[in-house]
Amino acid sequence: MLNDVQYDYLSDESQEINRMMCFKTFIRLAVMEQTTVTKHNFSAVLQPGQFIASKVELSMMWECNRKTATRIIQEFNQMGILHSEPTNRTTIHTLKCLSVWFTDQKTVKNSFFVINPTVKPLEKPPRTARHVPPENDVPTAGSVKPESVVPAATPSAGVNDPDERSLPPMTAAAEVKEPATVHSFPLQSLHHASEGQHGSSHQPEVADEGKTQPP
């Protein structure tokens, strides 16, 4: 029979190794009649409710390391469920929470049974949460540094001035040629110059037909 504290301990599913599974292991290993066990040059007479198991054997059954198996055995002893007595070869364990076994042929009583033992809840050591990186190395909030902002190029002085924009480029101004100078001369001056050049080749003007010349 289990009291409330013992039952809460066995039903705690937050443990890495299920304590109810460990408890079932102890019940299965316990003998229900007087038995003589010989193991590794060691011999012992076990009474109903007792069994022999080393830390190595229990760690293999629970698929854990020996340190974890040792801690679980100590917890069961503190909870008054189990009593463990080490020897020079192995460890003899005694169940203290079972009063009787019922079989098809008879009823087996446990002489080591302790009714309603006074036990205290175990103080669990605080667990530090381990940091797990996100999948695919996705950066989380706060881990991304703000990108440096490159300032826009500042326009040079005079570019934004409307007067400066209206001016043609320097190359265009350099390519503009000055218009050719045109000299104007009176028509008479050109006529006299023409007469001086031709001299005797000048012929008098012929009067138009039908017009009478003055006498």
C-alpha cells in the first residue's frame, strides 16, 4: 500500500526515467518464497519481498547510466518504498510498501511491510533550460543587427539652383561658333567699284524701243 507522497512520487511523469516502470521492475524481481541465490562467488538466502540486483544490472534494464540508477535507488529508499543493503559483491533490496501477494494457490505475506511510513516529498534540483538553436539557423528577434544605412549622395553646390540648371553644358558652349561678320556696302559704291575694274569694257545703256529720247 502506498501513501499520497509515495504515489505522487511514482506518478510524476516529468522525470527522465519513469519511476512507475522502475517500481514494476522491483516487483518483478522480488521473490515470493524463501530462495537461496548464488552469484559470483556470493550466496544469500532471500525472503519474500527481497531481490538481488547491482547498479550495473539495473542501469542496463532501465537503459541509463550507473549514476542515474544509483540516484533512483536512493530516492526509493528515501520514500520508504525500498530498503537497499550493499554487500561486497552486490546489493540486496527489500520492498517495504507491499503487504501481500495473491497467487492462484496461496497468499504470500511480506514480513518487511511498513504501513504508512513517514516520508517527505523529495526536493528536486532546479533544472537549467538549455538553449536550442532555431532550425535552419533562422535568426531570432534581437540577434539581427540593424544594417548600416548608407547616406544618399549629396548633390554638389549649384545643381539644385534653377539658374544653374538652365545653363547649357560647358561642352555645348565651347562648340558654339560666333556668327560670321557681314559687311554692308551702299549700292552706288559697288557700282563705281565695278566700273573702275572693267574700264573701257563698259557699254552705254540702250534705250528701250518705243521710247523717244529727248533732243
